Amino acid sequence: MNLGASVTHKVAIFRISPFIIGAMALEMKSVLTIAWITSDFLTSGTFITLILVFL
């Protein structure tokens, strides 16, 4: 995680990540694999951020 990144950079990454997941989903045929990767993105993007906010 880049703590020195600007807000616009972070927003751009969060806007691009669903398209990356969609592109990977087109290549993969397993629903479980897609769900696993998506939950990884959500966990690292929201849960870890919330934990860091309260520290």
C-alpha cells in the first residue's frame, strides 16, 4: 500500500479494479475462482483500510 499516494490516484485505482476483475472473469470458467479473487480485492480494499483507520 502506498501511503503517499494522492486521493485521485487511489480513486482511479478503485475505479479500474472492477474492469480488471471482469477481464479475468472472462478468461476463467470457474465461479469459485472468480468469487475468491473478488473477495480478495474487497478484503484488501475495505477491511484492511477500516482496520488501519481505527489504529
